[in-house]
Amino acid sequence: MTIVGDELGVGVGLDPGVVSGAPGYPAFYEVEVTNTGDVEDTYDLTVEVPGGWSYKLTDGGTSIPEITLPPLVLNTTSLQLVVTPAAGASPGEYAISVTATSQTDEGTQHTAAATLSVLPYGVNVELTPESTTMDPLGTHTWDLLVTNTGAQGDTFDLVAEGAISSQDGAAFSPSEVTLQAGDSAVVQLTAGPLPSAPLERDSFTVVARSQGDSGVLDYDTAEVTFEGVGSAEMMLLPQEQTVEDTLQATFVVMISNTGNADDVYVLSGSAVPALELEFEPISVYLERDAVTSVVLTATAATEGDYTITARATSASSGAVYSDTSLLTVITNRPPEVEAGPDQVVGEGDVVDFEGSFVDPDIGDTHIIRWDFGDGGAAGGTLTPTHGYDDDGAYVVTLTVTDAEGEMDRDKLLVRVENVAPLVDAGSDLVSDEGAGVALGASFTDPGVLDTHTIEWQFGDGLVALGTLTPVHAYTQDGVYTATLKVTDNDGGVGVDTVQVAVANVAPAVDAGPDETADEGAEVAFAGSFTDPGVVDTHTIEWDFGDGVTELGTLEPVHAYGDDGLYTVTLTVADDDGGVGVGTAVVTVTNAAPSVTVSVSPTLALPRQEVVFEGAFSDPGYLDTHTIEWDFGDGITMTGLLTVRHAYEVGDVYAATLTVTDDDGGVGQASVVVGVSLELYPIALHVDTIAGAEVGQELDDILNGELGGNFGWLSWAGDPSEPTLAESLTLYGNSGDYVNPNDAQDSVISVGDWVFGAPGVVNSTEVRDALGLLEDYVVTVPVWDVAERSGGDVQYHVVGFAHVQITGYDLAGDNLVSASFWGMTTSPEQ
């Protein structure tokens, strides 16, 4: 247990231990200050550097001579120390130190030391003027004062970066400078003209870098205001254009302001030969780097080839920018069409058409369309074919349209004459007496729009009208001639005949459709038969294919004892010796077992034994079965229907019983078991279980600290005895937990505090509750620190332990013993 005291302490760290620097060139350190005591304290910060040197100690850029730090948590801060050696510092290693001294007790202090290794190299630069105005198309010069601040001679490389750049041609004279220690020199930087128009205002930087040590450098920066520069680019699009059947074309003028100042551009143009040009708009205002487009409409008086030039004139400079495009204008004339001669054909005949046309505009494309006068049409060809579905006179029209919409058309007349139907009464037939003979006749008529009347004469004095496929039953055997006559609505008649031979036959039997059923299920059969001898008598017999037969019915019911494929036979015999046989196939499939499960109890504690009971039934009484339990926690068991199982971890589990028969049929049933996640209010100190092994007996787990407290907890801060008894009673009430330091926290976890229940030790209700808990493994909080404030005690939670109470003596010794079953960081594990 840790009790907070009032010790003072401080620690200082300086990193890195060794830094390389140069005269007049800063070196950087990180300073770490830690309050190692038990109370908040303020520390004076002292930095020691060689004489003539400068330093700055900051926190986030703010100078800081002292710092205040809390104890224990958030007790460390990091500061930044910048040390700059004197300009004439000699090469060598110099000591740097930082000391933190307690303002509470000056004897409480700590010093950290480091080394600054001064190199023999150093440089300083100064660029003048700091601000100037420049014409980007001209040149400008700056002076750069370079001073060797090192302890020995050195050569320095010079470079310019930014708006004035060495890469864009800016040059130093000389390009490098060699100086003895302490010497200075003025170098001139010349720039311009610049390769592109820069921003109106920008800056650049010059850098001097030591050749003796490339890490030693200095730089200075200047601002430049650039005078305005006008520049533009222009394109006329498209570069070439051809228009037909119109004298007008549209172009787009693209204008881009490539200067560094806003400008106004005025549009104008000309053409050879001359034509009318119109810009919309006639002038545009463009900001720097902006792009816009202007529509140019060109209107010609006649067809021909034109060269068009568009111009944009800068309002600020008078500069003219231009581009040229070519325009070709073409006009159009209509084609001349010939549809061909008139024709005479019969219904259904294919008519061949041969049209033609001439177009004086060579190179035109055309759309060809035929209208055949009966609602039919065709396109894309001058030589289509077409058949007419009814007699009559039809006017046919050919239309040809060129790509510019010019067209011409011509017509011809087609006369179509009626054609009588062509009849086929079908092939000669053989039938049984009393059976229906299906006659299958057909006819064709090229006049597909004709209507028709149909008449059958069957040769036995009976007739049928309106159908080509009548069914007729002859009551006597013999040979009959059936005649079919078809008449169209224009009076055309077609006739054909067919021979029908009628004979005596035996009954026709149907055992019914194939069936599918599960083993043990009844199959209902539906047999039937027909016999043209309507006065015959019959015998009926079923053979079910499994050794069982049945007589006298067409609709028996039969159940199969095992899965398999069975052929069922129905035999019907008439009294004249005619026999008919029909078969059907019955597919009997395996039936899966039907499974049920139950559990007691449905709500348990971790490691409490739960009893599962299963049962199943299977219509396949000869099947064998395998049994498997899956308890939902990764544990399985096979072979038994009644089993026992204990869950290690609190959760909600689905336990499943699976029964599989020897044919692969599977039956399943599941049941849900809830395992309590409750905590119980016994405060277990971390030292009590230190080094304990799972299953080890703990002599005393009721080991609270501070007077009057015996390790009981109070979830909501109410220390009354009835609340403690309720918390110890299955299944507890840790859901009432309230964090003493955060009323919004109602979920206990590692790092939280829990109220104690001081003075509540022994009562009938508490003893009864403990007696009930002896049968279960329960979870309790583990603590390391206890604090008292007035009459309240709080425990600091560092984990959770699984224990099983094995005994207690509250009246005298305030002792509870238990066995240890493991440690966890979450009450839900």
C-alpha cells in the first residue's frame, strides 16, 4: 500500500550530451525537468555558459526563468535551450549546465551538464537593400556582406533561392568568396531579365555555406516589388472548318493573360476574301494568369474558301496578338428519283422493286425509304423485295433525301390477285374403337389477311366446323374416309381427304406420376385406365416394389420403411383377356432426426455446473446415429444426450445439440445459457494474491486497511448493512456502481476507485449471503491503495480476481478464506 507524503525532489536532464557548433552559430538542446517529490513545487532555472556567449531557455517559444510542476502524474516537462558561441570563440569543447533549485528548499536542487564543441568555422551574411523595386525585363544589383566568424580561413559557396534564383540566372560576383578569420567582403548579386513574369511582390534568400564544414551556413532575406509586364497568348479554334448548306460558321477565340498585371484586350479581325465577322463580346478584362474564350461568328455571301485572322490588342501596351483559321463554305441541290414500272402479282408473291436516283452534288450521302402502300416500309436500298398479304391495288412510293435535307420522290402501282387455299388433311390414321382420333390438318393461303370457313365430314355421317384438329371417336371398327373443305372470304375453295382404320384394343393403364417421399411417410397412389369396350369388367393389382402387393383399388396408400428407389407396377386385365400395365417410380429419401434440448439452470455463474438434456426421433427406425454437443465456448462433447458442463467466463452462450443419422441426415436444436458477469463487494489486496497459483488456498481475503474497515465494498457509497447483504446475494448488484471521483462513471474498470463500507462486519444477512456464494466461483476487485477522507474510505482498483469462498469467521476474527482461480484486467473475462 502507498500513502502520499510530503517529500521534495527534482531531476534535470540535458540532451544531447555533445553538440557541435560554430562561432556566432546557435546550438540546440532539450532540457527535461522532473518533480521527483510528493508535492507540487516551483523551481528556479539557472543556465551556465562561457563568458561572452548568449543563450535562451524557452517553453514553446516563451522565455522561462522558473517552472511549477505537480507530483507523480504529469510531473515532467521539456524545455528548449539555444546556446550561441561568441563570434570570436576559439575551437574546442566548452561546458554547458542547467540547474533547477526548489523555491521551497534551496538545498533541493539538481544540475545537468553537456558539452558544446566549437568548430573552427563560422559565417555571417547581410543582404542590402532589404526591400527594392525591379523591372522584370531589366536588371538589378544587391550587395552581400560576408564575414568569416570562424577561427581559421575558409571559402564560402553562395546561392540565391526564391523569386531571385541562381537557377533563373541570378549571379554572384565572385560566385564564391575566400576569407581569413574575422575578415569581411562585399559580393554583388545581379539578376534579370527574368524568364517569366513574377508575382507583384515576392521575396528571395541568399545562403553562404562553408566549404570546410557544409553544416555551417548563414542566410539573409530581401523583398522585391516587381513592375507590371504585359504578355498574352491567343488561339483561333478550330484551325480548319467546312460547312455545308449554310453560309455561317462559328469559331472560338482563346485568350490567356501571361503577364504579371491585369489587362483589357480589344477583339478585331479580317478575312480573305472578305466576309462578315462578329465577336461576342468585343473586349475582355483578364486578371494575371486568367484565360477566357470569345465567340467569333463568320458569315459568307457565297460558297468558297476563306482565310480568317482574329486579333487581340492590349489596352495597356498596344501589343497585338493574332491567329488564323481556314473556312470552306459549300451549298447543296436535291436528287432526282425514279421508282420503276407498275406490276401485277398474286397474293403472297415476292415483288422485286428496282428504283434509282441521280444527285448533281457528287459526294452527298442519302437516306432511301420505300412505302409499300400496305403499312410496310423499307430503307437503305434501291432494290427491296416485299410480299402482300391480301389482294388489292397498292400505291408504292420511293423517297430519297440527301444529307442537307433536300429530297425527291416517285410512285408506282402494284395489283395483287386472290389465290385459293392449299389444304392438307394429314396422314392416314389407325385407331381403336371408342377412342378419340386426333385429326391434324393444315392449309396455307398466301392471302394471310383472308378469313376462312372450315368443314370436316368424318365418313360416318357426322361433321365438325371451325377447327383443323378435331378429335372424333368411332364407335365401330372399320375403314372411314374423312373429307376437309376450306373456303376463303374471296370464294376460293380447297379440299383434301384422309383414311382412318379403327380396330379393337386392350385397356390403357397409367400408374400415376413418379413420387418422392421421406422414409416412413405414406405415399398416396392415383392409378387410372381407359378401355374402348365400355361394358368390359376388369381386375386391378398393385406391386409396390418392396415385396408388398394390393388388389381391387386404383388409389392405394403405402409407406416405405427405408430410403431407396422403388418401381411400382399397376396391372389391369379386362374380361376379354386384354391386359394393360403401367409403372411409376417412387424415390424414398432419408428423413433427418428431429431434435429437442433443455437446460437447467438457464442462468449460472462462472464454473457452475449446468445440466443439458437432449432427445430426438427418426422415422428411419433402422438408422444409427451420432450425437454431438457444442457448448458455445469452444468445448464439445459426443455420445450422450444428457451432459453436464461448467462455463469459465461470464457471457451469453448458445449450446447446440447435433444428431446425425447413418445416411447423413442432420437434426439440430439450441438453447441459450446466461453466465453472470456480476462483481461481489469483497476488497482483495494485491499482495494477498501476489505469487498465488490457480487453485491455491488463501487463508484470508477480507483484508481491508484503515481503522474500522474489513474489506467490504459499497458500489454506490452507501455503507449500510442491508446494501452490503444485497450486493453479496446472487446475482449481486454491481450495476449500481458509482465512481467516487466521477459521478458520470458507472462502469468499474482498472484505475477506478470504490467506496469502502467501514464497520459493517457481521450480520445474519451477510453470513447467509456468504454461505450461498461458497458453491460458486465469483469475481472480486483487487486493490493496491486505500485513502480516507473524513469517515469515507476509497480503494484504488488494479485488477479483478476469480475466487471461491471456502469459509468465514466474522464474529471473532473477521476472516474470510477462499481458493484462487486467476487474475484478469476486466470484470467481463
